[in-house]
Amino acid sequence: MIKDYSKNYHDLTKSISELELKIPQVMKGFNTLHKAGIADGVLSTKTKELIALGIAITVRCDGCIAFHVQHALSSGATSQEILETIGVAVLMGGGPAVVYGCEAMEALEQFIVLEKNGKETS
């Protein structure tokens, strides 16, 4: 499983920007929903990013895993919190979630290396 999650994150960010130009109303609505859904409230942004990551693993979305691992880290999540989130996803998603949990763990490790080397992901 060698995937470059930083590249995936960057490529998706670029594609999303292109999509915003082609279907601006839809993407404006999605972006508004995203900002409202992830904003600090009773649950912190960090907690919401961890929830989103757990869902991304169980629905088997590579791009979502890249985004939500990176955003969980930038929201202050620790590696252990992300690993425990992977554990909950495995509980809820069974065997396929184990596979995508491994993907999320790989993404985590890649983003941590980039962070330690002072490199940006976006």
C-alpha cells in the first residue's frame, strides 16, 4: 500500500478548486455545510475531524482519509487519538475497515514525516 497521501491531498485540493469554478452553487453549498459542520461547538473541531476520519475509513474513501488525517492533525489531534479513531472504525466497519484503517495509519505516518521536516501538505 504505497500511496502518497500528501500528493493525494494536494491533487484533490486542486480538483476541488476546479470543481468550484464549474459548479459554483453546489460547491458553495458544500463549503458552507463543511464549515458549519466542522466548526467548534459543543464538540471541538478536532473531535469532529476524528469522527469524519472514522466515517471516511468505514465508507472506504481514500481522498477523505487524506483530508481528515491531515485536518485532524492540524486541529491538534495526536497520533494516538487518530489510531484510536481507526480502532473505532474497525469496530464499526469490520474487515474492510481494517484495510482502510491501515491506509489511514499510512497517511498519518506520511503527514507526521512531512510535519517533522517542516513541509506543507497544501
